[in-house]
Amino acid sequence: MKDWFENFSRQYFEHDYKYHYNFNHNKKLRPYKDILSVEIKDNMLSGSIRHEKYDFNRINIKFKEFTDDEKEKLCKIVDDSPVNVHKVINKTLPEELLDSGIKILPESLDELDVECSYDNENDNLIDTLSLLKEFNRRLEKNNFLIFKIRGLDLTRKITYPVKTFPDILELKFKKTTDDVSLIDLYDVNVILLKNVEYPTKGLEFIYSDLFELLKNEINSYPNKFNPHTAYIDYNGDIETSFKSQKEENENFTGNCFFENNIKIRINDEYEFVGFKQVSDEEKLFIFLNELKQADIEDMDEHVLFLKEVLDLTYTLVNHDAVMPEVFKTENSCQIRWIPSFYSGNVINYCEKYYEDCPKDMVTFNKKRLSKDNQVIVLISLIMKGLIRYTIRKNQIGHFENIGDNIFKLFTGEKLSLKTHSHDSTIQRIQKQLSAFCLNELEYSYAMFIDDNLDIEIKIKEDDNYKSINEATTDQLENIRKIYDLFTYFKIENTIYEKIMINNKDFIIFSENIIKLLPYVNVELHNPFKIIHNNMDLVLDIDLDKEDFRLDKIIDHYIWKIRLDDVEITLDRFDEITDDMNGLIKIDDEIHIVDGIAFRQLKGHTWLLRHVDKSNEILHYAILEEFHDMKVKLSDNFRKLIKTSGLYEVPQTLKANLRPYQRIGYSWLIQNIKSGFGSILADDMGLGKTVQVLATILYFKEENPMEATSSLIIVPPTLLSNWQQEIERFTPELSYHIYHGPNRSFPSEIRDIILTSYSIIRQDLEMFINESWFICVIDEAQNIKNPGSKQTQAIKTLPAFNKIAVTGTPIENRLTDYWSIFDFVNRGYLSTLEDFKTRYVTPIEKIDDEKALNDLKTIAKPFVLRRLKSDNEIRKELPEKFVNDIYCNLTKKQIKLYNNLLNGLFETITNKKGIERKGNILKLITCLKQTCNHPGQYLKSDNVKINESGKMELLTEMLENILDVDEKVLIFTQYVEMGKIIQKLISEKLKTDVLFLHGSQTRKEKNNIINTFQEEEEYKIMVATLKTGGTGLNLTAAQNVIHYDLWWNPAIENQATDRVHRIGQKNDVMVYRFITKGTLEENIDKIIKNKTDLAEKTISTDETFITELSDEELKEILRLRL
């Protein structure tokens, strides 16, 4: 019937497709508001179609009635099948009616008798079809309408039998569990009482409205008797106001027991036959409630049991475990409230009270009832009294959407049966309450789930199962309640047919309906074990420790889905899941997982399958995250990328590794064995060299090198330092220094070849033709510029493994970090452009914490950095005290500073681009040189101490240091300034001043360093920051003076740590000279800010100052006196 009207109307517009299309989309058809006075009477469909405000076309459409033979055949299809009868009762059209061979719906207007009040043929066609479309809209809601208008009433009715008084005393509820604990049944009650056909007419108000009042009432009572809250005057039989203090109830304890052996009697109308002042159910409830609160001795078993049953009733009400039961006596229909025996738990819970019940506690017409019936009757009387009392106390006269008669029944009143005026009300209530009584039936129902998850309901009788087509009328009507459960949870179904269910609906079924089945007398036959799981995305790899290498990961990683104890591959997961609803069927198990997580995973399966780089897989493994999805690592993968325990130190190592050094040594070995390069970035002075040498020695003793050498590349100034460390700590390692004008490779293989960066660049062809075991670069910031020829040359060197050693892996930019990382693990951080997009821009421009944390996390396994400030290391190092020393300018310096600022600033104004930046840096250099000493800027040979505030202060400080017989190391950026310091100090203090700078040969530098370290009479050494600031061991000094400040805090710290390092036995004093009122104060602020940034693994550089406006620049550089 669904497409009837579309097919019917198409024939009249077959030559005007566009018009027909619009017509069926309500764009050309008469609007709904203009179709008025639609009426169906007998076989006539009538209606008025409005054209103008007072202009109507009256349409009458007469349908042909079925013939008598057709009527007989159609009725036979319904009445010969109990299933079809009940389908019709439940307003579901049996398919057999449409397949009967009888034309049900007209196929053209020729089969209808149409009359119109208009003469216009086109208007009449459109108006007639418009009225038929309105008929079709109603027909889709009620398929039986076409039969009615054609003269056949298929309506069938069913009567719901109401129990009689004797019936309710025959308890037939069956146990379904051994559990005696009570659970709250509110949700179950609401679902069973919901009218799915007419949702606004359900009876769930009982538990949402009525029981809320009851619970508030019983939970407000005190536990102890209060004589000032009287309810009944037991002397005068006068009802007092609720909770009134007007009539004190002090006589209750003395007069309430009119006879100690209290018995409860009911009559033929199921009414409580009272005693003395306790004359009805309401007063019985009040009496028992006061009795519960009273402290009375010598109560007999009847009184004690009444108190127990009152407590039981309260407990049941608080668990919504009381249900209404409709029954009739000779004169009336009423509802009594009994325990919710559709629940096996409630049956079991109440049973323990039966044994304690006195045999004659309740009688009916002077006859004893069974103990279980006595308890149930008592509960029903107490419930009736509680409801009547609560309704009256709260002045409740009705509940929303509930008729007066229904309200009366549920609140303890009766409906008379002397007339039949209440029959429809009683039938409606009994139909809905019958859902509570399915557990009383002699038969039960069974629900079978097939391999496709479709559900078939059968009837179980005498341990045999029969299909719906074999069911009796009674069995078919009761089964409706089971189908209603599916309708309630919006699972599409056709009553009395197999329920075709999709994954989404099956999840709803498993989570909501299965737990309700015991309450409606249904046993479940499910071939599947339903498991509610957590679902994890797991990253596994089929490599062992020996084969694990970065380049092999891409061919051996495996995505898996873990469902608690079950794991399946991603391909298998995709194969067995075809929607987005969180159900995974594996063999005889159905796993139900969180829908959001499931849909997220399904949405990422394409991306997961198309990861094509080893480094990306390793990132996901280390981050344990894939595009915001959590990733779990398999035990094998976790073992491969997590550092194992400590390795034994080679016996031939001539050093005792400190605990942190042994950790670093073991970490290097583990990474080499796993095929990963390493960045050893310990703070300056913590012994990085010995950790690297111990690692090479370990592999020599293990003999994996097979006669291959390791290549160590260092700045020229550090060649001798490494030479001395090898001879001192690892004499078992043979070495050769490839450096100098007459350099050549040794004739025999050496364990280590030592060379410098510049030599690699010059003799690259010789080095790339060798096969190196480990390639080590010291002071790795020398390859921080990825575009430089030196960096490119270093990265072309072939080696089994690569190690970068540096005290500051990040100096000025994250790109420095990428360049060093790209040397040790090529491609791990992707390309430079990708790295900039993913990390540099978010971190440096918008301070993206997640990007920063992700970078730290993926780098962590391959970067080891320990600081002197770490708790484990601080106890092994002396203290370092940093002091900022402020100096004043001399008059000569002030004049020169202002002249330079005013004169050179004109070269900046209105300039742009590179020219402007170059002029700014030139001005800054001139001002800094002036702050150092005017003679440095003026290039004067005739320099004096009193011309510079810094020089005066330096002289005084050095005199104090020499007085206490300590050594001092003075750093400056400029060779010219170093020469001035050497000249003036040696003349003033009459002592030799050593000077270390880049123009010296390696031999000259070594001699100067050894002299300072070993010869006591040499107390002062000046060094340029670039030459003396890296790689050297200058622990003979206890004092460090930074005569001028550098733009980079990392370089300044490196220089300081030539002194403050392992081997230093004394506290180190650091003095930073700052010229007050000049740009140096601002430089100092910049340095401190950069230090903070470096701790976050990011930094800036001096170029920021060249980007300031003229006004901002002048403010920073101006002299403040």
C-alpha cells in the first residue's frame, strides 16, 4: 500500500514528468490547509477543496463495495488463522489479504464514481487527486480503512478475563531464580505498563507519581513513638488532624490493645472487618504505623507479626516491588496491591515471612487462609490504607492524563458492576496489567536467536516448543506483551512474525530487553555468548630483539583489535563489522563495545591500513596514540622499545661509572642493539665522553664490530681532550687521529678514528668509502644548520649506528633539534618541512602544548638528558653560585655610547629588509664593544684600565681571587677584548695571563690548557667563548667571569660548565658582568627568558630584535643614567 497513490497518480501526468514530480512533492498539489471537511461515510469519501476565500469545489468519490463472495473470502483469510485474527486485533494487516487475488485498491479513476461541483476539467482532476492523496495519508496510518470504505469491517475484538475473588487466592506465580535480594523495579514497571499503542494513555503514572508520594510519606515517619503526634483518639473514636498536637495521644499505649490476640478478617467484598476504633483499612494502616513506633512490652505473636508485615510493605514500596491486581467480587471491581510476583527475587524475599505467620492471622468468612495468602492479604490491606491516607493527606484528586474511574480504582475505591458502564475501563486496565501476570501462565515463551541475529518467539508447553502459527488464541494475545518490549525500545517489528534485527537493534536488545525476559515468562535460547567489552587498538610487531630495526618496522607491524582476552587483526575486524554500531561477532561470541570508540575506530581503518613509514609507526608506539585514539602496545613491541636493565661494565674500563653514567651507558647499548641512534644530551660536565667510550669498549669485548672502526668527529679544540680520555679510561681501545696537513688513514685497523668536522668536509670521499660501526659527533650543535655543507657531509657518512653528543640539543630553534635528530635516526622526525608544519609552527608561534608534549614523547626514547640540578646528580657535584655584577660606564664610555647610538641609528631609520637588519646588528656590536672598553671599539693600542668600568671592576675582583689563591677563567666573545684583558691585567697584577682563542693551533691550545690545569703559578686564563666554551675540562678554576654576555644562554652555560663539571671538587662562583643603564641590561633579560624557553625544549634567537620598530629599538638601546 505504501506506493499506491504514487503509482495511481502517475498515469495522469505521464507526459509531464516535471509536473508529476512536483505534484508528488506537494509543490503543485492543493495544500493540505485547502482540503476541508473530509468525511468517510459508508463507501463515500467526501471533501471540499478551497480555491478562493469563499469558493469551494465539493468532491464526492464513491468506492465500489466488495462482492459477497469477496467479503467471504477475505473474512475466511482472517478468521481461519488465529495469528491473522490477532494481527487484525493489533491493527496489523495480514499480508495474505493483499495476496488473495482480490483487487483491494483502485488502479484508476475509472474504478471510482467521482462527482465535482466545478465544471473545469483540469481543476476537477487536481482536486480529486488531492482528496485521494489525503485519503492515502490516512490509509498509511490505518490499512484497514480501504476495507471499511469498501463495505467490509474486519474489526475483531478480544476480551481480557478479570480474576474473581476466589481466583486471586490461587497463587500461580513461578520462581525464576534462587536470589533473595531485592532490586529496584521502577524501570521494569514503567516499561511493562507503557501503552506502546497510545503512549499518553499508559499506567506508568502509578510508579512515577503515586509511589513517589507513598515513599515520601513512609520515609518521613519517626522510628520512635511520639505521643504528641496523634492520629486517632482511641478513647473517643474521634479522628484528629494529621500530626496535630491538639489531642495528645498519651492513652495509645494503654488502650490500643482491645484484645491482645488481634486477628484480621475480610468479607466477601474483600473489605477489612475492623475492630473497635480501627474500622477500615486507612485506620488499620494508621494503627499499625503508631504500633511500629511504640515501645510496648509483652506483644503477642499476632501483634509482632503485624509489625513485621508493615516493615515488609515499606521495604517493597521503597523498591517499587508492589504491583496492582484487578479482580471482581459479586458487586464490584477493585484493585489490590500485592508483591511484584512477576519477579522471582520478590517471591523468594516474601517466602521467609510465610513461616512466621500465625495460622489464624487472617480469615475469610471465618476460614483460615494459607500462610502465603495471609501475608499477601495483609500487604494489600496495608497498601490500601497507606494509599487512601496519603491521597487524603496531600489532597490529591486526580493524576494527569488519567480518567476519574481509573484514578479511583488505583487509589482504593471500587467500581460498581451493577451496570456495564465501567466495562471498557476495566478491560483497558486489565489489558495493560496483564503484562504483570505472564508468570502465572501454565505455559511459557521462548526466544530463539539465529546466526543472523534474527529473533523468533515460540511457545513452550510441556517442554515442547511450537511456533506462533500453532498457538492458541490465549497464547497469541499474551505474546503481544513481548512484542511490545521491542516496540518500546524502538526496534522495528511486525507482531507474530520473526523479528529481523540489525546490529544497532541487537545492541539495544542485549542491553535492555534480555534482562526483562524473566519478568515476562520468556526463556532465551541464544547460541552466542554476549560480552560487553572494552575495545583497544593494539599495535603489535612480529620481530624479535635481534631483528628489530627502524627500517624493518614498516614490513612487520600489525594493527590488532583487543576485546579483553580476544585479539583480532584489523583486516578481520573490518571484515566482520559492516556498520557503525559497536557489535562484533566472532565465532560463537558477540562482543558489544562502546559505540563512540567503535565508530572512531571504523572511521580510522583506512588511515590505519595506509601508514607507510616506519618512523610514523614508531611515533604511534611511543605516543601510544593514533590521531587522538589511544593505542595499546603488545608486550613484544613494548619490550622492544623500552630500555631494558643495566648492562655490565667492561672489566677493562679504567673508570668507576656513577649510577647515572651507567644508566646512560646501558641506554646507548640498548639503542644500538635495537638499531636506533641516540642523542646523549647530558648537562655539561657530567661525563658524556666516558659513557660513549665505555659503550664502544663494550661492543669490542662483545665483538659485534667484526674489525670495523668507530668514527668520532669533534671540533679541533677537543681532539686532544678525546685523546686524553681514551688513554685514561679505555686504553684497550686503539685509536688514530686523522688531522693536520700530513693526515692519512692508519695501515692497520683501529678501534677509533678521531677527526674534526672541517676534515670530514674536506676529505668526505675517503670517509664515505669506509664502513663505520658507530659514528659519534661531539658538540653536535655543529650540524644544527640542515642546509650547510658541513651538515650534509656529516649525514652522508655510512655507519651501523650513530650517536650525537651535546650539552644543549636545542640552542636557538627547533630546526636545530630536527637536524641533529635526522643525523642519528634519519627520517624519524619526517622531512624538515613536515616537521615545521607539525611541530615548529604550533610550538614556537602559538605555544601549542599538545604538539610540544607529543614531540617530547616521541623523542624521549632516543634523547637522554640529565641536568646538574637533578636530585640524583646534585649530590655528586659541588654548588654553583651565579652572581650578576653591575658595572658603571666611565665618562668616555658614556660619550662614545651616545655618539654611536645617535650617529648609527640614522642608518636604520626608513631602511627595510636585510639592510636594516644588518645595520641593527652592527649598531649593537659597536655598543657592546663600547661597554667592554672604548679601546676595543676604537682599536686603540694605548688602552687604560680607568677608561672602562668593567675593566676597573675586573681588576679589583681578580686581586681578591688571587689573594685567596684560587684560579679564574674569564670568557669574552671578542679576541680583541681578550688581548686587552691579557695586556692590562698582566701589567697591573704582575702575573702571567693565559689566553685561549681560535687562531691558535691545536698543539698551542693543548699546551695552554694543560698549563692552566696542572701548573699552580698560572691563576688566570682568558678564553673566547667559542673556543673555550665547549668540550674542555677546566676544573682547576673555581671562578668563572663572563666579561660580556652572549645572546645564547646555552652557550653561556656550556662555558660555565667547563669548570662546573664532574671532577670539580670545590663550589664554583660565576660572575656575569652587566653594564648598568645600557642595552646589556636588556640583553640579560633576553638571556633569562631564553633560558626559560629552552627548558620547554624551544628557544628564540637574536633576530627578534631586528624585527622591532624604530621606536621599540631605540627604547631598548638608549642609555639610562
